[in-house]
Amino acid sequence: MTHASKLFTKQQWRELELIAHLTEHSGRMGYKDRELCKVLDSTVSTLQACIANLQFMESLGRITYEDGYLTIDYNDHCGLQEVYQRALRESQSLQLLSALFFKEFDSLEDLADALFISLSTLKRLITRTNGYLKKEFGIKISTRPVMVVGDEHHIRLFYLKYFSEAYTISEWPFAEIINQNNLERLIALMVKQTDVSVNFALFQHLKILSGVNLIRFQKGFTLNRKDKGLEHLFMKVLEDSLEMKDLSALFALKYNQPLDARALAEMFSNYLNPALELGKLLQSDDSAREQTLSSHQIVPWIALLDKIEKSLQLSISNKYELARHLQTTVILAEEDISANFLIYDYKKEYLKFFHKHYRVIYDTFLTYVEDLFALDHQEFNEGIRNHLLYCLFITWENLFLKISQSRRKLKLLVIERSYSNVGNFLKEYFGEFFEIISFDDLGNLKIDLLPLAKEYDVIVTDVILEQNNHSEILFFNQMIPSVVADKLTDFLKVKVGEDKLFESVAINQMSTS
């Protein structure tokens, strides 16, 4: 993250650090200003000035500063990702790079005029921005000629990440150059030729990827790939398609070049890699495929998922699809959808949740993946690790349901003055999570608390009972279903966080596998 600071002014970066840190620790009642200053390496006066001049929180939420303590709150539809999105759009460095992507400039003076800054300011901005570009992507802004230079793949990768993070899914950043509807038609047509299930997120990612690549290609910049991809197979499958003929005519009219195999290869890049499992119609020659076990092949991933099923005793109903996604993540690397960000890694909080609450799944998967990568001596760095973990958790079909079903249901006893009104309500709406018994069903006339407490995890009641060390007693002055339901929901959240039953079972399975 430190290199990313070069894309922002000191004030902007200080604000981003402040917002990010408060968001990460939003569970606290408040954060002491002097303690926060130590973390951010700032003075109290600088911190106060930052809070007084916030740029990125307007309409997204608020930072409250009272009695020396700071708290952060977001509006219901907002979060840290929107803050970074706004920051990217307001960064002068990224406005500079965006201008260079869309337009050509004959001189630095012309570029300075377009950005409404002085020539001296522009030169300082280029120097600072190049510090980031060289370190993260191995590219830079050249002043003669005025353009971004370096490896074409890395240039495209930078812009893919930028446009993916800086714009919402409802925005189309290339409207002046690319007809969004026509590009969507082309992508949808190509997807139909595959066996791959594409959701809205991947569809959007393919739009941004192909949009960036098409604009670079249209400007005369090419990847010049030596190895052939699946573009020729796509063209063969689509040669009789009326839809493709219509799109080809529109493409030629717009860009003055044919929509042929070369154009597809430039637009879709590594997504046409012949190692990808896209379906029978697009299967490359098997004899040309590498036969050794590798993370670039699908068979080892299926075997890995078999091991996970055995170790955790959790079924994977979409095993082939999950294996295909994991293989794709490795092959695509930084072009994969899970890497479509420039600054803010939205996966971290999600992975932190699984690391805390489902550690055994997290660790089991990593252990097997490390073994797989070791087979072909491939580096297993933090980036690919997080991409694969995220892919596992979001692609595993019905994962939370299967985890829930693997747990022992908590035993709940309802002791109420009414005739099982609340008990029957809870059986109907909470039976998925609790084994619910009404005290009336036991046929007892006397409440003998000690044996009941030992048998049940939680007791819901409107009768005053003594607390004990064996079960949780939730007392209500009025046994109203909605009030009881809210309290049980909170109780369940805590128990899920504390639950070690699934973990202990899984560890025992691992030790015997």
C-alpha cells in the first residue's frame, strides 16, 4: 500500500489511512485520538485538520469526533470500497493516466491544459506517478513522446485494474469509443459457445477487460503473442453465425479492421488460453497438453477437492465447476476477476472472516494447495493464495448451508406461562438452527432446573430462574415472538463465532486421513 501513496496528495492519503483504520476497528466504542495518531504517525492537530476537511466520506457516511474519541459510520448502502472508488476518481495522478489512455497529446503543454494544471505541476505529478508505475507495473509515463510506455501486457493490466475499481457496475467508462451493447452481444455470443457458467460479475469483468484491450489495439498497440490461443476455434465455431456476421460488419465499420481471430486474441487476452477448460467445442488438441501434474491442469484440482471432501466430511456438489474456477485463477493470474482492483483489496475482510470462524477449512485448503504448487516448483505467493481462497469460498455451492448441517443443533427449551404460543412459533421459524422443546411437552409439573440446564444449551422463559454454569437463560418480561426472535438471533451469532464442534470433527478427520 505504501507505493500507492504516490498516487495521492499527502492530505488524501492521510484521509484514506484514517478511514481505513477506523473501518477496520469499527467494532470499538471509539478510538482515542492520541492512540490513533501513533498508528498513523501524525500529530493531533494534523488529525483534527484532516477530520475537518474530509473529501471522501460525503454522502457515504460520517466520522464523529467527540471528547477525544473517533467513530466511523457508513450509510446502509456504502462501505470502504466506495471510499476508495471515490478517491481513485479524484486522484490527479489517475486523472492524468486516464487522459493518456483516451487521448493523444503532442506536448506536455497540451496535456497540462487538458488537466487544468501548470506545466511545472504536471512535471512533478509525472515524476511522482512514475514512482508508483515503475514499482508496481514496470511501466512509466514518457514525456517524449507523451504517452505511457513499457510492456504492453503490463500497461493493459494497470488500466484493467483501474477501470474495474474506479467505476461502478452501472457505469461504462468507454462510452465515447465502444458501443456497450455491441460488446455485450459479442461476449454473450462467445460465452454461449462454452460450457462455462458466467454470472453478472464475470460478465462485467470481461467487458472491462475487452474494452481496455480493444482501445489499446485500436490505437495500434498489440500483444504479439507467440502461442496460439482459442481464438481460431472460436472463429470456426462462429463462422456460420448470423449474429457474428452482424457484429463483424459493425466492428469493421467502426474500427476499420476485421473482427477476426487476431482481434479476438487482442481483446480477450489470456481468457483464450488453450489450457482453460471451456467445453468440448473449444477443446484444444489433447496431445499438445502437458501430462505432468500441475496447478495449470484441472485433474489435480479435482483430486485436491476429493481430499477436502474426505478430510472435512463436507460434500462439494459443484466439484468440477469449482476445480475449473481454481485452475482458471492460476492460469489468468492478475487478469483473474479476483485481482480486479488497483488499491483496495475487497477480499481481505471476507477471508479474515473465514480465517477466524472456519479456520480448519481455510488451513486444510492451503495445505493441499501448497503441496500441489510444490509438485511443479511454482511460487505460492500471498497474491495467488488469496485469489484461490476467495475463489474457493465464493464458488463452493451451498457452503454455508453444508457447514450449518454439519453442526449439532443447539438444544433450546421454552418455559412460558402461555400454552406453547412462543414455543410453537420458534419451532416453525428457528427449527433449522435449534432443537426446540416446550416445557409443557415434557409433562412435568415442577421446574427442576439443574437437570434441565445440563440437558439444554439455552432456556427461553418468562419465569425468573437462577443463572447457572450449564446453560444460557434468556429471560423476557413479555414473551413476544419478535422480541424473542431478535434475542435468539444475537445468541446464535455469538455461538456460531464460538463454535468449535465442526473444527474438532474436521481435525479428527484430518488426523486419520
